[in-house]
Amino acid sequence: MSELAEFRRDIAGWLKENCPGGARGPGQVASGSSKVKLPRDLALWLERCAERGFTAPTWPKQYGGGGLTPAQARVLYEEMGAIRARSPLMGMGLSMIGPTLLEFGTDAQKERHLPKITQGQVQWCQGYSEPNAGSDLAALKTRADDQGDHFVINGQKIWTSGASTADWMFALVRTDFSAPKHEGISFVLLTMDQPGVTVKPIRLISGSSPFCETFFDNAIAKKEDLVGQLNKGWTVGKRLLQHERSGIGGLSGGARRSNPGAQLAKVAKTYIGEVDGRIADSAMRDTIIRFNMHRAAFQLTAERANEENRSGTPGEATSIFKLVGAALQQDGADLKRQLMGTRGLGADGHGFTADELEATEEWLHTKATTIYGGSNEIQANIIAKRVLGLPE
Ligand SMILES: Cc1cc2nc3c(=O)[nH]c(=O)nc-3n(C[C@H](O)[C@H](O)[C@H](O)COP(=O)(O)OP(=O)(O)OC[C@H]3O[C@@H](n4cnc5c(N)ncnc54)[C@H](O)[C@@H]3O)c2cc1C
């Protein structure tokens, strides 16, 4: 038996024994917030995975990661998918600031922040966008004034996802107003639970409030939480965006993304019916096959890109994966909703199954994948300029 096959057997056995029933199938996933109380099974699942380093499988063991190779991590995600285990932990700590600190953080910053992320003890939020700085992010005006051992921050961020439950924020702030706009920006970390930070939820038409406005009124960021050099935060901030786009585009894997193709066929057979083991509607069968081929080609390309890039996230080319991956996610969610018919349009309750409610949520959520992390047009601009080298 090959080493990887042996690893798969061990992992499958461990998962069977350790993934509680309440952490399988659709439902809540831990975000690490100290303000959100987890149901017992989810808390147990998080604790068990954190103990094995499975919340951040490829991170170094010294920071609470699993020290796994990308191939082993893929096996872990596949086996989690096979038993419908939820991701033990999600959030911007794992997907954005963690990988950025691994590259740009000092040893002290890594020691201070990474273990709390892998243990699911903190939730992070992203302070990038401002009312007049979204696509043109470098136009940001939130200022940070140097006060010796700390910065004093004044200004406003907007669309801060999860700010109301987050413990920490990573933020881009202006530290030099006289420099060209990309050169006077610094990347800082600050706590949300301080008098200078006010969070106001933005209520959506659906009634939920996934994001907030965040106001800084003499907020404090310690100097020890400046990541990278002063005024060189654009480089750090751009790299973090590549990690974010890699996550949105599906480059970085995860249990929930294990095998959407097989899921679609199953959904089709359930809602449309099957004849001799095949999906009953031949036109829908073709549509699903075409989608699955696109998806498989994308996944193989993503794996190749990951293998070619030892740091796990490619550079500017990440925008290609964000652009194509976000569209695939939208197409996949839309297809699933179509297959379910009106059952795929359920809001809370009303006799819908958990899978049906999740399909509606996924369909609505994926509408935003072509906006957050930088819109489609911005990704196309980056690909044109930085990947293809086309003139302005
Ligand atoms: C669900 C969701 C969650 C988010 N979470 C966060 C978060 O946690 N933290 C955070 O900081 N931000 C967050 N954002 C904000 C997100 O990053 C911005 O919405 C995005 O970057 C676009 O900026 P904007 O909304 O200001 O739109 P604009 O920049 O005003 O763009 C409007 C339109 O113009 C187009 N456009 C703009 N400039 C160009 C150009 N040069 N060339 C071609 N087209 C152009 C855009 O593509 C877009 O279609 C979130 C957004 C969403 C939808």
C-alpha cells in the first residue's frame, strides 16, 4: 500500500470515530469568535481537529497546524467530504491573515496570533474597503498617526464582514499622506474590543446583517502589530488579497468543495428521477456533464498551479482562478437550484429540508462571489496588466 493510501485509511478511520453526528451535513461552522457559543458537537469537532492540526492542515505544527503536505491535505478534505463532515473551522484567520503572517509576520507575531487561529479562539475581520475606496482600494483615507509605541487610527471602513462578532481586524491604513497613493499605506492589526472602535451592522433587505460599517475614533494599533514595513503595507495587503481570491476561487480546497459533481447527479436523480440508474431528463444530463467537465478541468488546473507554486497560493495569476472559480460556483449553485425546482427556493422553515435550505442560501451567497475580494472587472484588469502584460 502506498504511503498516501495508508494515510487515507488512517484518516478515514479517525474521521469515522471522531466526527460527531452534529458536525455532519449542512449547518453552522465554527468561526472562532469568542462571542458565538457553539453547539456541543461542533465544539467537540473543533477541539478534536485542532488537537490533530486539522483546522489548518498544511500549516507548520509549531503554530498548531497539521504539517501535512498538499497531497495529504487533499486526502483529508476528500475523506471529510465522503462522510459530509463540515469544515471544523472557517474564517479570515485561517484563509487570509494566517497565510499572510506566515509569509510576512515576525516570529513574535506568528507566535502571538497563529496558535489562537488554529485553535479557533479568535475571529478576524478585514478592514480594507471604505466608502470611496472599493475597487480603487489604494484611495483609502483611514489614517494612522505614529505615537511612539502605537498608532492612533481615525476614519471609516465599510462592508466589514463579521465585524460585530470579530475579536481582531487586519486593516490597511494611510501612514503617509504626501507619498503616491500606493506608497503611504501600512498594514496593521488591532483589537475590535476597544473604546475607539464602533461597529454598526448594515441591515440587508433579507433582514440579516452579514456586514458592518466600522468607525475608528482614536483607535489604537500597537507597533508590534505592524505587519511588514511602515508605508509598505500595499505589498502585504495585495498578497493577502491573493490568499482571499485563492479561497474564493477554490484553489485552497476544503471539505465542502470535495465533489460537487457527484452531488449534482444525486440531486438530479432525487428531484427529476432516474431511469436505469441515469438522470431521467437527457437535456439536464448534458448540462450536468458539461458543468462537471468544466469543474474537473478547473480543479486539475488549480492542483497543477498549486504544485508549481511552493507557497501554496500563486501570485497575480490567482486572479484567473478567482474569476473562473467564482463563475463556476455561481453556475453550480444555480444548477442545483434549478434541479430542485421550487424546493430550491425555500426560506426559513416551511417544510424544506436542511439540504434545500442550504441550496437556497448557497445560490444567494454565490451572487456576491463575483464582487467581494475584488470584482470581475478588477480581476480582468489584473490579468490583462500583470499576467498578460498588455499595455494600459
Ligand atoms: C458579500 C460581500 C462581503 C464583503 N466583505 C468585505 C470585508 O469583509 N471587508 C472589506 O474590506 N470589504 C468587503 N467587501 C467589499 C468588496 O471588497 C467591494 O464591494 C469590492 O471591492 C467592490 O468595491 P465597491 O463595492 O466599492 O464597488 P466600486 O468600486 O464602486 O465598483 C462598482 C462597479 O464598477 C466597476 N469598476 C470599478 N472600477 C473599475 C475599473 N477600474 N475598471 C472596470 N470596472 C470598474 C466594478 O467592477 C463594479 O462593477 C465585501 C463585499 C461583498 C459584496
